[in-house]
Amino acid sequence: MAISIWQQSPAVRRRHVATIGMGVSEDFFGQGVGSVLLAAAIDLAENWMAVTRIELEVYADNQPAIACTENLAL
């Protein structure tokens, strides 16, 4: 259905930074799965991992991913 990959920098100067990668199966596009997954990752980062910066790369032609990030005001 979906997967999220989390990477937090071990370097002291970047320990507050996390990189998130995620993917949602096409069978579940348009059902809010990506938004729920990304919101859960943000909650984990902010409330449990002391992360103050989250990095997420999105391909320019990936409209579902762009919509997902815009819905969460990223």
C-alpha cells in the first residue's frame, strides 16, 4: 500500500534534520494514503525525534506528490 523511509543525520550539526522518502501504490492513489503517511512522519519528527527541519524531494512531474505536500502546507 505505502512505505515511508526515514533518515536522520548522525552528524551533530545536522541531527535536527530528517529526510523522508515515501511511495504509495497506484492502487491507493487519490485516497489520502500519502497525506496520512506524511502527516504521521511529520508528527514523529516534530514530537518524538527533536527534528526541526524535514527534507522531502518530489519530482516536478509527480502531481499526486505535489498535491500531497501542498495539502499539508509544505
